[in-house]
Amino acid sequence: MKVCFVSGKGGVGKSAICASLAYYLRDWVVVDADVDSPTLPLWLGVEWEQIERLKIHRVARVDLSKCVKCGKCDEVCRFGAIERGVVDEVLCEGCGACAAICPTEAISLEKVESGEVRIGRSRYGHRVVGGRTLPGHLGSGKLVSEVKKRAQQFGENQLIDGAPGVSCAAISAITGCNLAFLIAEPSEASLQGLKRVAELCRQLKVPYRVVLNKRGLNPRAEEKIRKEFEVVAEIPFEREVYSYLCRLEPPEPLFPHVKPLLDFLK
Ligand code: SF4
Ligand code: SF4
């Protein structure tokens, strides 16, 4: 069974809840698919045993000896990543439009190291597989799918901490899961994000359950979420949880509150 934790917006407590459920499921594989912000390993005290760098992202390379400075590449680049043959690799999305338009065939696309897949163990003995984008690169669905591919060798039962939002990294995390826990906090921004990610799950045909985190912070926003969604679990706001993260300790105050979620994994 593959269960992912996703949310419409970041910062709602998704990784802490995933880590807390992992506390009860020590023979499950834990997958950190939030490759732009991999906090799950911090909650679980992961020690990495293997780190593999992957060439996933492509960037434009220009053979300046062929460049006639015509500026056609500037016109076609939607990301403002090239100017008369000079590429800004941080902005370049590797779409290839400049290479297609260049009259002198001066531009080629080259794969560069843009992410890592890491394999290790948590403090509780879980096998953990995680991804991390390298500085200057954005998380991509491809990196997440590489992470999920590696995780598959360690077992069928997986807890997957996905990216927030509805980016391709989030889509990649949710795809193929048997269940998604959608984590929300009591705020308007979270509710709007929740609607988007719920729609995404419907499109991907992945069943979902909504969990309300930080209950007690904003009763009016909580009521709005309850009106629009069936909430299967509510976790009270536990201020001290964040001091656990600062000390790189597991979020123990959440453990009893997430326990009812185990019923959905049968
Ligand atoms: S389109 Fe090609 S030749 Fe023209 S400026 Fe860009 S790299 Fe140079
Ligand atoms: S590959 Fe795409 S994003 Fe990169 S410089 Fe060329 S047109 Fe711009």
C-alpha cells in the first residue's frame, strides 16, 4: 500500500504528521518526495548511507564560435534565460526553444546534475529513500519519480511525503498511490489549496482523506473546512512540536493524535 501526504500549501505540518505515523509503522518504507524542502529526514533522524547525484535537468549550452549575436534566442525564451547566446543556467528550464530557432545551430542542450537520491535509515530503523534538489534547481516530477523507483526495491508498503501544492513534483508523488492524506491547517489559504489538491487527487483517481492540523488556531476557518470537506482526523495545535524540530527530535506530541489514521491503512 502506498500512502502519500500532501497539502495545498506548505507549512501545514504534512511532514510532521507523516513522521508521526511512521513511528507506528516501522516496517514500512518512508519516502521523502518533497525534494525542494526535505524536512522529513530531520523529524526522523535519518542517517544517509548512499547518495547518488542525478543528471535530470537540461540547460542550453552555446558554442560562441558559431553565434552571430542575432538575438533570436532572446526573443523565443519565455524565461529570460538567454541573451545573445549567453545563458543564465539558473533561469534556464531546458525547454529547447532557443536551440530550435538558432539559425547557426550554435545551441545544444546538456544534462546537468540537478538532484540527489538518498538512501538511509531512520532512528526507528525504517528504510528511508529521499530526494533533494541541488541549489539553483527546482524540484521536478522526474526526480520524484526516480526517488519512488528506488523506494520500490525496499517494499510495497510506503509512506510518501509529497510536495505541497499542485506542481509536477506533487503530481508525481500522488500518482500511483492507494490513498492520499490531504493535510490542512485552519486558514483561507490552506482551504483554497486543499480544494486544488483534492481536485488533483480526483483527476489522478487517488482516494483521499482530509486531516485538519493545528485545530484551535482559527475556529472560523476550521468550520469552513469542515463544511466543504469530510475531515477524518483533527490534530490540535501543539506549539511545542516546533521546539522538537529545532532540536532535531521526533514530534512526539503528535504521535497519539495521528494514531487514528492507522485505521485507514487496513
Ligand atoms: S539564436 Fe543562435 S546565433 Fe542568434 S544570438 Fe542566439 S545563440 Fe547566437
Ligand atoms: S532552453 Fe529554453 S529556457 Fe533555456 S535558454 Fe533556451 S529557450 Fe530559454
